[in-house]
Amino acid sequence: MSGTLVLDSEALSKLSRCHRDMTVWLDVARKLDLLVVTSAATLVEARDPKVPQAAFDHAVSLAKVRPVTEEIARAASRLLAAESLHGHTYAIDATLTATAHMEHGDVTVITSDTGDLRRLCLPRIAVEPI
């Protein structure tokens, strides 16, 4: 693997709907041999009851789901504190960001919330809009 593509909740949600934006990103990931990951917490935020469970499960199966460990939770907490942020509004974004920080090599986060994610991500992590 030469790098990692990290999916936020909107990216995962669009993938479960087979949205063209995400199918293109998945094609790029395959061609570049990128690992596709998301945070376990992202699954909770991304689940839309209007989307059939099988479609959601298939989208999730295309990514490696990283667990929310104590290490990730503490790292997310530190990221929020460093930016003087707190609370549920930023919790899942911070958890996803901490997950992205644990990945090696080139890391790109695909998100609908570029402002908050760029604020939380280290400079080595690319943040791209979906």
C-alpha cells in the first residue's frame, strides 16, 4: 500500500448510495493501491435509515474499519483541546482525524467538512472535499 484514503461520514454515506463522486474516489484508490479506512464511530454518523442495510453494509465492507480505542479517544481529545474545541459537535470529526493520524504514508481524508477537518489534521494529511 502506498497510502491511505480516510472516509468521513458523508463520504461513507455517499458510497452506500453509489454516488458518482465516491465511486470515482474508490477507483482512484484501487488504481493507486490505497488502503481505504474509516473510524468505527463514523459508521454511527453515516447510517441513513433510507438506505437499505445491505447497501450500507456493502459500502462499509469496502473500507477497513478502525476501532475507537482509548489511544484514539485520548488523541482526539488532545486535538480538540489544541484547537479550543469540545463537545459532541466535534467529537466524531476529532475521532476520525485521530484515526487518520495513526495511518502511515500519504493520507487523504475525504470529507464534507473541510474546514473543521483541516483545522484538526496535521499538515501531512491532505483534506479533500466530497
